[in-house]
Amino acid sequence: MTSQSQGIQQLLQAEKRAKDKLEEAKKRKGKRLRQAKEEAIAEIDHYRLQREKEFRNKQTNVMGSQGNLSAKIEEQTKETVRNLTSSYHKSMENMMKKLLSTICDINPEVHPNFRHAV
């Protein structure tokens, strides 16, 4: 009976060692999963920062050229407004004279369709 109880004891000890090894393996697996997750997050953050930097550089290049284009358009608009204002001031006096002469200089005449009653 001692040999049986000794065999049972050995089996229980072997079962306990197997259970301990299994728990240790689970702990190592969980630790490795957390480590892999942290590494992946760090890699994602690094990639994101790199892509954002590239985007900002491209955006600066594009917006810089748009800024120059915007300045050119604004300068052309100002020049056109100056030309129109100048033309307005030059033509205004002449047009006022024509308008006033048309209104004020009245030549009374009989309309050609008017018939004298006899």
C-alpha cells in the first residue's frame, strides 16, 4: 500500500508541477502579449508622427504656393480697381456735361406729326 500511496503522491506532485508549468506559461504568454501590444502601439505612434510630418510639409508647400497665388490675385484686383476708378473720374465730368446739356438745353419745336386744324 505504501507503494500505491507513493505512486499517488508522485502523480499528484507531477500533476502539480504540470499545473505550475501551465500557469507559468500562461503568465509568460500574457506578459509577451502585453509587450507585443506596447511595441505595436509605439510603432503605430511613430508611423503616425512620421506621416503627419510629411503631411504638414506637403501642406506647407501647397499652401505656400496658394498664398503666393492669392497675393497675385489680390494685387491684380487692386490694379483693376485703380484703373476703373481712374477711368470713372476721367469720364465723369464729360458725362455730367452731356447729361446736363440734354436736360437743360430745350429746343421747343412742333412735333412732325402735329397737324394744323383748318
